[in-house]
Amino acid sequence: MYLVDVRLESTARLSPSDVRILLSEAARPDDGVEHIYVQPAPSPTGPLPRGAAPSLDVVLFLSHRTLTESERAADAVLRRCTVRGLRFRRLSTMPLTLLVDLLALEG
């Protein structure tokens, strides 16, 4: 299982729930999407300007054997959403086991 971190950067005002639904609908069975987590992204410059849409951070949990397969599947899902006018940027990918190990080190 791999986690793929993505950021939605769009002028569309979508809730985390809306984005989760859009990504779920864009995912196909062979994409291996097991779970989708969405939350508001922290603003790097403080409060957003009035009327600006906040960025959303997304984590796709993908059940592929390799990093390359997971990234390809995530990119395919994101491309299908881009057709709908949304802009996603892939930030990082890591094995779920690495995340568990890192969290264990934090205590």
C-alpha cells in the first residue's frame, strides 16, 4: 500500500467531501484506490484573501505493489479530474509501512 499526497489548487470552492466524491467517481477498479482522505491545506502566507478558494490536501491510499504503479494510478485518477477543470499537484508518495515506522519513532 502506498500513500500519494496531492494538493488541489483550484479556484473552485469545493469542500473536502466534494473532492472525496469527485476523486472516488474518477477512480476505476484497476487504479487500486482503497481510501481517500481530504483536509484543508495550511495557508503558507497566513489568511486567504477575501473570496479566494482554499487549497485542499488529499491523500490517496493505493493498493499497488510498487511506487511506480501507485504513482501511475494516482496520476490517471488526477487526469480524469483535470478534465473537469480541477488542478491537482502530486506532492509525494511513500509506502504505508514507512509512515507507520516514522510515527512509531515519534513515540
